[in-house]
Amino acid sequence: MSGGRSVPQCVLAELGRIKDDATFTEAAWWYCFSARDLKAKQVAAKIKEMRTGKAPQEGPMTLYKRLMKEINDFRVSHPDASLLYVEGQVRHALDTVRRFQRCRS
């Protein structure tokens, strides 16, 4: 598919389960252009979500793990960034979430 890479079997299986042409096209385009950095299981789960319209139930550690991964990736790619800077950005993100949540209420 895109970039000469092979499509993992679990991704092909999920794409093959899609009955609706529009959903298939959307999922295939998403895979080709947005899923490059994801693992095959993550891609298959997202395509299943697109197919069924149901998000998988996530445990309480999921958000923590995602945040830790993002913070670690940022620190690796920006080694000069201080921990204080990272903490400030995380606080800013939380404040933004709180602000939007108040607007929705």
C-alpha cells in the first residue's frame, strides 16, 4: 500500500469485515495517510471502531500510559527541554480541557 510497506493481516481482516463502501473507503484512506506510526493492533482496533461505531472499553491505565508515552517521546526528541517546561505544558493542557468542559456544561 502506501510507501511500499505490507499491510498486516489483522488490518486486512478488519478492512475485509466492512460491508459499507463509504466506511471501507474512509478506513482505507485513514490507514494509508494517518496510521503510519501506529502498531498493527492499534490500527485494527481503530478500523473496528470505524466499522462498528463502538469505541473499545479502556481501563484506567490507558490514559496514563498514553500520556507517559507522549511525554517520554517528547523528552527524547527534545532533550534540552526541562522537566519544569514539560510539567507546565501538561498543566496548560489540563487547564484547556477544564475550560472546554465548562463550556460544554
